[in-house]
Amino acid sequence: MKFQASVLLLLVANLTNGHILPQQYLELVETPDNTVIEANIPNSLMDTVFGDLINTESVIQTKSDKLASGELSYDEVGTLKTTNYHSYYESKKINFPDKDDVSDIVSDTNLYSGIVSFAHLPIKQCFENLDEEIDIAIVGAPFDSGVSYTPGTRFGPNGIRQGSRRLFGGISPIRGNSKDSKLYRLPIYNTGLKLVDCGDVPMIPFDARVALDQLYRGQHAIHKHKTSSNSTNFDRTRVVTLGGDHTVSLMNIKSAYETFKNSNDDGLAIIHFDSHIDTWDPKVLGGGITEYASLNHGTFLHYAAEAGYVSHNHSVHVGIRAPYISDYDEKHDKECGFQTITSKDVDTLTPRGVGRKIKEIVGDRPVYLTFDLDTFDAGMINSGTLEAGGLNSREIMTILDELEGIKLVGCDIVEVSTPPNSIGNDITGLLAAQVIDELIGLMVVSEL
């Protein structure tokens, strides 16, 4: 079967609108006895593309019969149409809104569009307007001037928000470790608590001292906000921080300690998920170079313990597997007040057993949880200092859900390395966002 150029052009023109070709372009059908007949009906685009595979003699005869019976008809330009379908679509014609009606645009529900906030939470200016009630605040700490190995975590807050785009309401079928859990099927973003995204604290990249002071003042400002009437157990806003290298946690813990510490406790119970201990003596890591370099992502917990922010014997590392620099490190870590659960302990204790062990250690004290993304196995994420032998995402989610009931007053995720044009950014941001989703769940359930 051959077509003139004009016919081929008409075929292309009809690709977008699905029209059936006008009657003057009739198909010549070759029968089994090699005679050529002219069908009295035009070809559809599908007929032309698939040829004899679809448009057989029996099909042509069926169409002819339906034309004769009125079940099929021609329109004014000779196009074949199905009468029943035509009337159906006529009855379903779209009634567009008035051109000045933008209600569906303002209430955008596409998970992949709009200004990106964490889990599509409302964006607020939290550093001023301190009279506004906030129960849980998300804030970014874009900083990586304290890393000893791979930079890039200054882009972490943005990467985490990008990874959170599919976290929008709904009910997770796997939240909570049993059907008896208060977390089970809990819609954590729709419980009546006021959750907002405060954007980022603008931390300058040229002087860590100035940048960390900016972060502290930002955290301090957010902690001044009172909670809503739906918060029954907390009168000040709890902050979830998106890092940023692990140095930022010192300022987060400092402000949380000043806001939530009980007078009869020796500090906050610190739950530290990480592959590294981060209590290294500054003389060993950084401080041997300059005093300025002594505070970094591997020494911040040394300073937190020295300042009295860490509750001794009620704080714990989880997921540790990186080498100690010397034998002194383990002794010094215990002096800083930490117990240790290694990554291999997860195999022997099981994830739920790890969660129960953590709860035994922290007790009923106010808890600050800091989560280094390198807790995950090296094959899963981009981070500042990757280590093999880490945990998988299901193990981490199970451990975190098992912490239901702790008095979580603040938390962060750090070492989320999502610099532009880097391979693995999407999965890194996705996993970090999922950790934050779990931590928000722990905060929300503590109000129930």
C-alpha cells in the first residue's frame, strides 16, 4: 500500500488529535485471491500504523456493517466516528473555571511542584514574630566548615527538603512496630499540632565562629515561641534541624539544653546515631593544628560533655563502627558520659532490641537525638565520612519507632551531602527525609 506525500503529512498532523482520516484517502485492501477491493470506509490512524495486523478484511466488513446500521457515522468532514462514544464525550465536556478563578492553583497538591518546604509544611519567618504559636519547627543549618573529609553538607537542608516532597499527609502502613503502638497509622502531619518550616539560618561560610553563633541565635529565637493549645506536654517550640555537618549539633544541643533541661538532671540524654564517636579530644582531632580548628564535626560531643549538656550514663552512641584513633578514645568517650551500641550489636540485639536498650539508657529524661547520615551503610548515601558495615533503612526505621515514649525535646539530621551535580543526591535526600519523618512521629506521639 502506497501513500502520496500529502497523505503522509496528513497522517502526521493527525497524531495529536486522534482523528480518523477523511474519506478521500481510502485504503486498498488486497484479498487472499490477489484481487484489490476499495473499502467504503476511511482508515483510522491506528489502522494505518498497524496495517493488516489490525485492519483485516473481517474488521473492514464489521465497520461497513456498523455504518449501514448507523452504529458508526461520518461527520461533516468525512471523518468516521463512533456515535455512542461521541455522545458520551459530548456529555462529559469540561466546564473550565472563570479566568479569574485561581482556587485550584493556590491549593496546589502536586507533590513535585511548588516552593519546596519539608513535607510541604507551611513556611514561616520564625526568627521574628515571636508571638506566633509553633509546636514543631523545621530549620536548616547549611554549614560544612567543620568537616575533616568530604564537604558538601551545606547543601543538605535543600537536599532533605527535595527528598521530602512525597511526604504529604497520608497514613504510613508501617509506622509503629505493632498495632498496639500509638504510632500505628498515625497521620503525623494532621493531628492538630502546628508544624512549620522556618527555612534556613543563613550561616556564613568564611568563619565558623560567626556561623555557629548565627545558628545558636536562630535556635534561641525559635525556642522563644510558645506552643499551641493542642500541645499538652510542652510549652516551648521543639526544633528539628536539617544539617549541615555535625558541628552544628553543638549549637542545637546548647539551645535545647537551655530551654528544656530539668533542674534535677545533669544534662540532656543524648542519643547519637553515628558511625563515629565524635567525642574525640580536640588535641587529637583539629586542636593540634590551631585552637580555631579544635571545634569540628568529630569533637563537638567532647565540648557538649565539657559544657554539661550531656547526661552522664544516660547518653548513648548507636551504630558505631569507625576506628578509634587511639586506645585513649574509648576511655575518653566513657568519661564524656556515653554508652555504645555498635553496628554489629544490631545483629545480635535485633533492631527492636536496640530500641528497647536505648530507652533503658535514657529513661524519662529530656532527650536530644542527633542522627549522622553515615549511620546508613556506605552503599546507600553520600555523606561527609562514609564507613562500611552500616545499617539499612528498615533497621533504622524499626529502631526509631521502638523509641516511642521518649521525651524528645529536639533532634537533627546531619552530614547530608547533596552538592549540585552529584550522583546519589536523590536517594541521599530521600533517606534523610525519612529519618526526619520518623523523628517527627516520635515528637507528635509524645503529645498523645
